[in-house]
Amino acid sequence: MMGTLIMERRTGIGPAYSAWEADILPLNYRRMPTREIILQIADFLKPDTMIFMWINEQRAEELIAWYRKNRRELPWRRDSSPYHVWLSEIMLQQTRVEFVKERYLRFLEELPDLLSLAECEEEKLMKLWEGMGYYSRARNLQKCARVIAGQYGGELPADFNTLKSLPGIGPYTAGAISAIAFHLPRAAVDGNVMRVFARAAADERDIRREDVKKEYTEKVQSFLDAGAASLLETDPLFMPSFTQALMELGAIVCLPNGKPVCESCPWKNSCLSHARGLEEVIPVRAKKKARRIEQRTILIIREGERFLMHKRDRRGLLAGLNEFAGAEGYLSRKEALRYVTDLGLEPLKISPLPEAKHIFTHVEWHMKAYEILVSPSERDPGPGLFWADKKELHHTAVPSAFRTYLEYYDLR
Ligand code: SF4
């Protein structure tokens, strides 16, 4: 029994394990440094058990204390209204914090509440999202706002399962909104949180595996359902703090690429990867499939100050967004000129432009480009095509895949 109590105090391992720990751990553990004890215990246990051990009240308290001292001032932390939490969580998916900061404020200036988002014109919404990529997030955001306006009286529902059923809201986002905005004990486990726990528990399984992710979410949830009882009772801000602290640790200390800053970590004395020197080996991630390379020719067709633009199809990559005219594959000068004459336009001059590359999740565009000056024409350029001058282009959403050319013509 004495051995059990010492183990609980020194390692933070909860009572659930105490009985059998007492049987298997020799009493001389009491003379060992904490890190040694943890290393030796870990040898007895499977990774999933280690993760469960990691999430206990002592660790949560250490983490929250660190967070309250070290957290960054971010615009979406100024208040935790459900609309603000939801918007920031969607924006932060796949986009860097530094970039989101400015976009988040600009978005709120234009669309300060859920109803203004629900009623916003598509073109304006796309313009507000410009440069962030993954435009379906913005469309789903609006679709969701319209459902909430129509069915929930304009207020995000304070219920995890209802949130999860809404367009564009998956289990992670539903968990984050529930915990941060509504203080509900729901787990929000994303890639950052997975990385932190995988390192802490020296779990060498592939964290891209769906079953591993599900297991982590379940472990955190079972801690919130049972293991965090006294903290939930005594600290009214436990849920927002715990959830944001995990995210923050993953963002500024337990870094995704390269060496984590273990010396600044509240868990440095009990992290198994740190103790074993595995911080740069874990997390293990299976290699992603190589991206498909697509060759494209961008045609900047100009008539004076007007540019010929094209609205993309409503399905597929960059659905419904505006782009410069162009074609798949690399066109020769002759083929590019034929493209223009086929539109009923008269080319005056063709010149090559810089090449560019843009990386999407599964595809890479390798772009060659020409500028083609054409003589004035009153003809309708054809389906999906339209003329826009510089001023109009400043107010038109054009994806950052075309950044090289937007900057070349000073259109951004
Ligand atoms: S000690 Fe290092 S590796 Fe372990 S959780 Fe902290 S930052 Fe990550």
C-alpha cells in the first residue's frame, strides 16, 4: 500500500491503477527519481494505457498553470462567444495563426455576427476568405449559419451532438466549441493534441491512423467524464483552459516540425519521449501519397486595363472561384494564340510571364504563363468568361494559386 501511495504522488498515476501497481512494482521504487520510475512503468504498459495514465488531474493542473502564465494574446481569445470560437476554429484549420489573426479581425468587421454571415453575398464571402485556401470551409460556414438562423433561432446550439450534425462541423470543432464557448466537458483532439500525447506517452504508432485518433479522443473523453471530476467542480474555467492549453502546448512548445522546446514544457519531467530522447522520432506518421502534378498554362488576356477572367465550375477544386483564363497542359505560343482567336478575339502581342507553382493538398499546379494583348472587342467572350478591370479585380476573390500573377499586375 505504501508503494502505491508513493507511486500516486510521485507519478500522478491515478487510483485506477493503484491496486495492480502495488503488486507489480517493487518497494525500492521509492528511492528512484520520478523519471526513472516512469520509464520503468512504461516498460510494463501498452501505449494506449500510457496515454490514459497521462491524462490525470495532476497533469491537467500542471498544464493549465503553465497556460495561464504563458498563453499568447490572440484576437479570438479576447472573448469566447460561440460565434467567435466557431469562426476561429474553422479559420485555423489548415491556415497559420499569423495569417488568420488579421483575416479573423477583417472578417468580423464585415460580418460581426452569425446573421450577417448567413445573409452575406457569396462574392463578398469569397473575397473575405481570399488567400486562406480551402474555400469549402467558407461555404460550409455560411451553410451552417443559415441552418442555425433557420432552425436554432440564430444561436449556436450548446450541445455537442447537435453541433456535430451541422455543415462543416466535425467532432474536433464540435468539441472545441463545446469546451471553449459552452464550458462543456467534451474532448477536442486534433493533430496537435495527438502529437503532444503521442510524445508524452512515447506512443510509436502512426498518429494518422483513424483507430489511433479515435482511441486518443476516447481516452481524453473518459478523463473528462470521470477523471477530472474535482477540477470540473472547483474551476469554472477548467474546460476552456484545459482545451486551449493543450492546443497552445502543441503550437508553441511541443512543436510539429523539428525539435520541441522541452525545457519550457510543463511535462518535461514526466514525458517519456523526452526521457528516452525520442522527441524528434515521435510522432510517427505514415508517408502521405505523393501529390499529383498538373501542368497548366495561364493566359493573362488583356485589352487595355481589362483582364479576361473565368469563373470555375461549381464542383471540384476551387469550385465557383474566379481565375485567369487558361488551359490544362503546357500550350505553345501558337496554341495559346489559337485559344484567343477561338474566343473571337484578335491577338496583338504575346509575351511569356514568370512560371509559378501552387501546392494543394493532393495536387500541385506547375504553371507556365503568357500575357496576350488583344484589340478591343464588344463580343461576349463566352460561357464562364468575363472582363474585369483592375478596380473590379481588387474586389473580386481570386485564389492565392494565382498570387504570382496577381502580384505581377499589382492586383493585390
Ligand atoms: S517534454 Fe518535450 S516532447 Fe514531451 S510533451 Fe513536452 S515538449 Fe513535447
